[in-house]
Amino acid sequence: MRFFHGIAIAGLMPSTNNLIRQLAPPALMGRIFGFNQSAQFIGMFSGAFFGGQLAALIGIRNLFLLVAALLIVNAMWCKIQISHNSTVS
């Protein structure tokens, strides 16, 4: 799963940077890319830190079940948002 996650992130990051480049005003480009990088690193740190704390608290097996449930909820939310946005347009 970590391998597939890495592939997904490798495909997502250039797309995110391209979208930022297209939408950001040229005068603020460096600042916005800086915010983007800061948010990525804070997310990587806090995810590992709090994931480790949560695993110690509830156990690694329960942590995987919790993450699986959150991913399913996120997938359903994305599907609802995509179907809602496609009917609005």
C-alpha cells in the first residue's frame, strides 16, 4: 500500500504545482509555492507523529481499520462532490 501511495503522490504533486502555477498571480508565485511546501512538510510530520501516537493508544490493527474507514468516507464524499458539481455545470 505504501508503494501505491507513493505512486499516487508522485502523480498528484506535479498536478498540484501546475494548478498553483495556473491560478496564482505572478507576483505571489514564490510565496504561494512556499506555503504549499510548508503545508506538505507539516502534513508529513504531523501525520507520522500523530499516527504513531494514535497507534500506541489504540493499537496498530485498530489504526489501520480507522484509516480504512476514513478513506472510504473520503471516497464517498469525493464521489458526491463530483456528481454534484457535474450536475450543476
